Amino acid sequence: MPVAPSDSDQIAAGEGQPADQAPDRLSLSIDDLSHDGRGVGRHGGRVIFVAGALPGDTVEIRLTPARNKQWQGQLLGVSTPSPHRRRAPCILADHCGGCSLQALEDRAEQQWKQRSVEQTLQRLAGLCVPMRPLLASGATLGYRNRAVIPLERKPDGTLRAGFYRRGSHRIVNMNHCPVLDPRIDALVAPLKAELRVSGWPVDRHGSDEGGLRHLALRVGHHSGEVLITLVSSHARLQDLQDRALDWMERWPELVGVGLNLQPEPSNLIFGAETGTIAGRGWLEDDFAGLRYRIAADTFFQVNTPQAERVVPLLLEALNGPPGSLVDAYCGIGTYSLPLAAVGWWVHGIEQQAAAVELARHNAAINGLQERASFEAAPVAAALTQRLAGSDALLLDPPRKGLDGPTLAAILACPPVRILYLSCNPATLARDLARLVAEAAYAVRSVQPIDFFPNTSHVETLAVLEREPRP
């Protein structure tokens, strides 16, 4: 598949060509995928994006007016299917926006992800670097250990729960999701029934009387322990504790029911406060041979087996005798603690205070509190104090990558080695370009890892070493 068009290519293709000059309906050959999993085709000098289309398809589309200087095509039908097209494992795949690539064969999806990372680094950063073969997930279904499901109640009292349609906030009602761990997937339908008869108000936008907004489920991959968390704009849910205790008795694997309060009328999912209604507010699970406490609203990778495969990659990159390492965006100590367990002195930085509290607890229950310390602070400010004298830096930022102050702090005191774990190849490329240009780093290896089968998302571990300037 050819390289995906750049933003400038897309803009140039759409400028100066008003929608009323384009045919309403046309046949289009799809030759690539965009970064978000939409099919990409070309017609009359235009680049056209079609959700649901796959490379190798010939599709019938209705061309819609250009939006943000991008031409969109509404998929009407597939006249000639791609040789890599399959029947999607989920009956809602054509409607739900959660998994954009369910109709693409696993091997073809993995090959595209490999090329996508390579071409993004080349196009956005000018980097031609050693690219390792993608580490495919052993399970492409049933791998997600967590789900946050929007809720709504219709005027007739019917309760709907499901993920959003692509590009909208319209819920696709579901009772079963094949990418969820079967132990939490089995709870979706009965919990929907429980919430429907509860009489609790449901208002996911927090705009009217308020009420339930999301249903959050989390399972320990190895332990099987389950947490249920209701996200609501207020706590006025009649007989909530009685119902939570009934759930604890009904499902023995359930170790806790919580209530998170998110009163703001915004797209923010979790609020700052999570209370325990029954049981406990955390589950325990094993990770890379260690024991972890994981709360309902703290970050933890959704694909546990794939996340565990990162640990030996980090140890390989940190070859030589253990030294001191700073783990920025450390979360609950996910990667700090396995490194401390083999002798590294690790200092973790995380802005969320609740995650730092869990990281300290996890260090203590594994006997690693002497080798792993943690602080709750903005990453940029803490790096300014912590990088001096450190042998290595581990970065695992959110999708937006490194912000300006954080990158400036690294450039001001660059460590010898950086291990950068990214869930967004575009922001990874942007940040690598500056580190290479401004601090004389060389990219030693790039390892794509498929944490998110059936979606367009891919995790990437880049290893950088600093070259001394002449």
C-alpha cells in the first residue's frame, strides 16, 4: 500500500474545488488507509476519505461537501471487495466506531500498521531507521481488560448502552462486544437490565436533571478480579448500596462497586472523586511477575499480555549494568517496578496523585520501595530537577506526545539513552525529529507493538542514544 497522503496533500486536493462541481455518486478505488482507519481513494485530483472502505476495495460512495478541506465519501456499497476483506467478527462493526478495521484480515492489518509507523517516521521526521517486525497480539479478540460504556435512557424508559458511531455522540446499542475480555463482556447485558429497572436518571451529557453517564468495567487479566464503576453527575441514586451488595453476591469475581462523580457538562469521562459503594475500590493483578493494585479510574494498558512484552524490550535496550532511570508518565509504576526488580534505581513522575499513591503501594508490596521512588508533579517541572545524573529516561506520554516545556527540559539536560513508548506515530515522529536535530540523538531501533487489534492504533517503542557532538 502506498504512503498515506500528508495533511498538505489533502488540503491541496480539496482547495478550489467546490462540492457542487463533484458528482453526487461515484465509483472509487481504495488504495490506502488514513491514520484513523478510513479508506483513502483518489478521484479527479481529489483525495477522498471513506469510513468502512479497505485497500483493494472498489466502492460506491456519495461524495459529501468538503469539511476542514477534506473530501468525505459516504459508503453506499462495496462493488468489488478487497482480497483481504472478511466478515467482521462483530455484528455492529459497520455502525460502531470502536473498531474501524474489523473487516480487514489480521495479517493485512498488521502489515499496514508496520508500514504506517515506518512511513510516518519518514514523512514527518525524515527518519529512515531500523524497523523491527511488528509484535502481533496473540489474541485479536477478547483482549481488552477495560471498557467505559456511554449510557442513555430513551423517553420510553429503554436504556441504551454502547460505544459511539464514528464521528458522532450517537450510541450504538450493544449487549456484547467481542474485543472485551469475556469476563467483563458477560456483564454488559445483565448490568444494562439492572440499570434499566433501577429507575435511576440517565443523562450522559449532564445537561438536564443529571444522572448516570457511563458504565466502567475493569478485569484483572491474570487474577480475574472485576470492578464495576458507575459514572454519574450526582449521587442521588436510590438504593444504590443495596443494589451494589446484590451484585457482589451475584458475581463472586466482583471485588468492588464504585461511584465516580463527574458533574461537568463536558466530554470528560471521569471526575476527580470516586467513592466505594461496596467491596473495595481497586483490584489486584499480576504484571511481569509482580503484584499490582489497580483502581477503576487510573491508567493501565488495556492489553495486558502485549504490555508485558514491553518489559524485556526495555531491558534489552538498557543493556549493561543497572544505573539510575527516570520514568516520566509512570502511572501506577507499570514499567518502573519491573526495572527496579532487576536492579535499576527508578524515580517515577506522574501528575495524577492517586496514581502515585498506587505506585508507592505497588512498590511496597513487591519489596521495591528502596529502589523505586515516585512523585506527583507536572512532568516538565520534575524533569528539570531529576534528569541531572540519570543514565536513562523512559517516556510514555499520552497521545498528544511531549509538550513544549517537557521537551525543553529534556533538551536542557539530555540523558545518554531515551526509551520512548508512544501510542501515536505522528507525535512520536514530531518529537524524535527535535531530539535528533537538537540533542544529537540517534534512533537505534523502532519496535511497533499491536496493543489494539481491529483498530488503527499501534504502540511503538523507540530507543535513542545520544551521540557526542564533535
